[in-house]
Amino acid sequence: MKMTLSGDFCDFCNVRGKHPWTYKVKRFEMATIISDEGIEKHISGDWGACNICHDLIENNKWDDLINRVLDKQNIPHGPIRKEMFITIAELYETFRQHRVGTVTKDYGSRADEEKF
């Protein structure tokens, strides 16, 4: 079993660099992948966010957040983007349901320099 943990990227838009915001989340299964190597479960832990994604989350601009994610991944407008939008919306709803406590900021992070 593999665990997916926050690293040096935003867990929402995937922008590289230290993210200053951490959202505490009760663990939940995000995805199960079955391959020749066996079953791989991706489990959520705490989620890290860059400043832009944090602002969108805190202002309940979930559609804008999802469009940011899709734009950062260069997903063109069309049927695939619509399907991905729905899938990400469902994931973020699960994130909201499992979120606990308050968001915290790492004031030592250099993510404040993000210009995206």
C-alpha cells in the first residue's frame, strides 16, 4: 500500500515549491489502482496549499479552484475537461467532508513568492 503525502508542491494545483498552508484532513482513500504489481491504494493525509489555492478555498470558490487545477495541467476545454471537472469536484467534496480543525500557515515558507 502506498501513501500519498504532501511534499514540495501544492496538493491542489500541483505548483512546485514549498506550500505555506496545511489543511488537516481525516485520512480517506482517494484512489485504488490495480496493476500487474498488485493493488495500490492512495490515501490522503494532510493537504498542502499554495497561496492562490488557499485563497480560493477560504472564499469557497471551488469552481475557480478546479479551473485553476485544469489550467495548470493544460487540459483543453471540451468533453474530457468536463469529465475531469466532475471528478475533481467529487474529490474536493470528500476533502471538505474530511477536513478537521483550522488551516495552519508555515511562515518560513518561500511560497509567498509564487507569481502564478
